[in-house]
Amino acid sequence: MSGSDDHPAAANFVRELVEADNQSGTFGGRVQTRFPPEPNGFLHIGHAKAITVDFETAAEFDGICRLRFDDTNPDTEDTAFVEAILADLAWLGYPVDEPLYASDYFEQLFDWAVVLVEAGHAYVDEQDGDTISRQRGGYGRPGEESPFRDRPIAENLERLASMRAGEQAEGSMVLRAKIDMQAENMQLRDPVMYRIRHAEHHRTGDRWHIYPTYDWAHGQSDAIEGTTHSLCTLEFESHRPLYDWFLERIAESSGLPHDRPRQTEFARLGLTHTVTSKRVLKRLVDEGVVDGWDDPRMPTLRGLRKRGYPAASIREFCDFIGVARTNSRNEIELLESFVRRRLNAVAQRRMAVLRPVRVVVRNWPTDKDGDPIIEYVELVNNPENEADGTRTVPFTGVFWIERDDFMVDPPPKYYRLTPGREVRLRGAYFVTCTGYVTDDDGEVTEVHVTFDPETKGGNAPDGRKVKSTMHWVSAEHAVDVSVALYERLFAVEGPGEATGDVFDDLHPASLELLTDCKAEPVLADTAPGEVVQFERLGYFAHDPDESMLFHRTVGLRDEWANIQKRRQSGG
RNA sequence: UCCCGGGUCGUCUAAUGGUAGGACAGCGGUUUUUGGUGCCGCCUGUAGGGGUUCGAAUCCUCUCCCGGGAGCCA
């Protein structure tokens, strides 16, 4: 993808970098990227950017992108996450048949570790974690060398073998790279390569007792696979010298199977009103604030899917925002604009009322038995695509309209139903409000209107105009549906950021479940997972699991909040 | 405190020494049997100071601001 028809391609310094590499023949014109998730959680909107950067960059240059699970930490990983990631990736549009696993490289990694030890580039440190951490020093503070740093190579080899054999307790010793305890870059102060874990690994079982750290596994895995461009987010920038250091040492000691891969960092996706912190999301799930990882309020890919976001719109959004090194935070409205753009073109229009109020046509005709007659009207399914055809909708003298569509005391510029006013019922008739009924609390319970038989279809023969066209649902034919409304993802803007604990000030997108909504009968034909536009209300996704629950996908350009705002300001 | 990276409309992003442009958001208009869609218009920006140059968002310099960095996480 390099820009849609609607938009020019956005910034993408990665694209330029690869182009430059191809010019100079750095990798012989070869382009290989990788997407390396750790199977310890679900993919979210933030991952979507990394995924498109990795896959689309490769595709653009006729290269390949491999999916590699960075499963180097048995404590947190699980096969279930592997399956979930595979499924979400396929949904996003990047199906992967043969994923790679860092755990498949454990043997090679160990061999290389031995090579580094033999070359005097690594040593076994038997100090505890706190001591090692303390000796590392601090920003602008000197580091201190471990007393084990210069132990004999043979001793290192023997200890490393013992670690691997499972003869050592967790935390008792680690293998460290011998680099520079005075390095300005803290990553270079003798980083840990192996730690001891007697845990069960989801793929290698109990075969290993030592596990490579991210730094020792990542670049080497890239090299084994033949990755040319190792694209990652900005927080790994300070790791790049270490990434290079390992590869250089291996290259000079035993050689590398491919050209040395190069790490390039780009800014991660920041989205307003959205939290992608795994810690916070997990808490929301664990504490039951949301119904699970696929709750439509969640920013996970499966949450967005349930919510009705087309996968293509997420891809297009990622392509549009570009790839840069600037710390940035995109507005969720931009993402939503891509969602709306897609949906507007394909979503079938249906009439529905979320908060119904009953309307009775006082002069509606009856048949010889005294029953109200039924008229049928034609409505276009999707004005953006007439090929979607029309549908026949029954109309009788009693129907529901949106509670907000009737006001006893309307503000200026309110064009909908109000005593004495004539409006158009979409596709049906002109009706004029003649009165209304209220309950003891003054709440309107029923609105009375008269209709003009001459206006069937919605046009007056005398040419008179109405200012408003309203939607309606025949009471006799209405289908009961429930609708879940919620605010945009999560609102983390504001005080939450100042206090430090995001969770405390995070108010999860409020969920309002409306259970007495009425919709056209044809709604029963809507397929689970399908998104329809409830006219004037927004786009709603039919829940894939629960037969009649709809989730609001996005509002129309004027969301309820905006409509509310206009109303308050008199419009 | 030290090191590294970054600073262009409100937001994201173009322009790489030669007219600061686009999208989203906002505002106004228009079309419309959806307060939707479409179309038209408007709005606001090169963090600051010095310097080089005929000419600087772009090059140099100082300052300021933001992000990342001291896991046996990734």
C-alpha cells in the first residue's frame, strides 16, 4: 500500500531507507522484514501499525515478511496467545501459514553463546540480580565491574553447561556479555544474555533451563531468518548498538548465515482516548470492568472487530498516518473517519429508534372489519450504491419515532416534530402533529398526528416542502433489538495523565445498554458481524455472538454529542 | 545529573536552500426524502535567539520543550 486514491502516501522514512539500500545494493536488493510479537497477550490497534509497516514495506519491494513469535520468556507465554495472534492477523488481512518461533533457535543461540564465551566476549556472573543492577551504575554514574568478569574461559564454559543442564537454581547466575561497564549507553554495561528458568515453556517444554533475553535472541533470530530490515519501535533505539555488537562478534567468530540485519526504529502508534498498555488492559479484564479481551470497548483487534471496524479501514489508517520518528499521538477521529468512509459506501441503511415514543395517526383508514389498513413503501437500501436495491417496508397508523424527534417546546432551528408542524416520514407520508399525551410526570407517552393521503411516497402534489424527514418504525411490525452504546474506546486524556496512575483516572468507555429499541422487521436478515447504518443514528454492528445485540461502531459525522451541543446552543 | 532521539496549523503529515500544501478536527455555505453522504469556502503553523545566504522550515550555533534509557520483560 502506498497511499489510496483519496490520499497521497504519508511520510514513510522506512520506505525511503529501503529505497536507498536498494540503490546502494546493501542487501543485494533483497528486502525481508519480520513482525515479532511475544505470545503473551492480544494484538491491539497499536500492533496494527507495526504489522502494516512490516508487511507492507516488504510487499512494496517484492520482499517477504515473516511472523516470528518472540517466545523467549516461558513465564508469560502461552499457546493460546499464539492462536489468537494468528487469528487476529488473518482478520486484519495478513494470514500467516508458517509462523516462525524464536524458540526454534534456542540450540543455535546456545552454540553462538559458547562461541562468544570462547572468544572472551561473555562470562557467567554468580552475583544476584540486585548486586548486578547496583553495579550497573546510573545516568552519568560510573559502573562497576563484576568480580566474575575475568574468570577463566574454561570456568565460564563449565558454568554455562551446568546452567543449561538445570543444575543451578533460578537467580543464582546469568551469562553476561563482556562489553563496557563505563559505556554511556546503559544497554552496553554487560547485559544479561541468559537467565535460569525452570519453568515449562509452551513449545520446548522442560528441555531448557536457560532462556535467552530479548537482546540476545532478537538480532540473532533476525540473522538466522535472513531478515534485512528489522523494524521496531523507538524504545529499542538504545538497544541498537547492542544489537549490532552481538552480530559483529558472531560474524567475526563464526560467521553469519546472511548479511547482517539492521535495526531501524520508528514511532509507535499513539491514539487519543485509547490506552494500549497491556498492564491496564489486563486489569480491566481481570477486574471485570469489561467483558473480556474482545469487549467492543477494548482497543484490541478483536474488540474493534466485534465493534464493526472494517479491517481495511484500520489498514488504510495505518498507511495514512505514515512512519516517522516523531513522538506523536493521532486523534481517534482520524481513525473513525476511515471507518466511516468504508462503512458509508457499503452499509445498508435501516430505520430504527433507540428510545422509542409512540405516534398515532388519528385519521388513518381502516378496512371493512375496522382494522387499520397496511400500506407498503419502498426505501433504498444504500443511497451510495443503488445496486443494493430497495426494500418494502410496511406502514400503518401507529409507529415509533425517536424520542428526541419530538419536542413540545422546541428551540430555534429544531425542524423535527413539534405541535402544529408538518414533517415527512421517510418514504411514507407527510404528517402534522395535532397533539400529544403525557403521563403524571409530564413525560410524553404518545404523539398524535394526521397524515395527508396525497403525500404517499413523501411528496406533496401541491409542491409544499417540509424541513425535516424523519425515520420511523411501524409498531405492528417492529422488531425488538438491544443496542450497546459506549464512548470512544477509553478516555485517558486529562487528569489521568497527571496523577501517574492511569487506571485510577481512567474511566472505561461508558456502556449504555438500550433494551427497548425498535427496528425494521427486515433487520432480522442482517448477518451477524454485519454493520448497518441506523439512519441518523450512526453505524451499528450486529454482534457476532448474540443474535440481536448491536454495538455502535461510530457515530455519523454529527454524533449524538454534537447534536446535543447544537440543540443546547439553540440549533 | 548523564547519554540518545525528536520538535511544521488543534492533531497527524508534505515541502530537504526557492510560493509553507494536504488530511482529520472546527467554522460557514450548498445539495439532499438520513441533522448522513457529496460539493464549495474559511480558519490557524515552521519552539525561541543569533549566524551563513540574493533567498532558510531546511545549513551552523546557543537556548527551551517533549520522548526514551540503569529487568535475570519484550
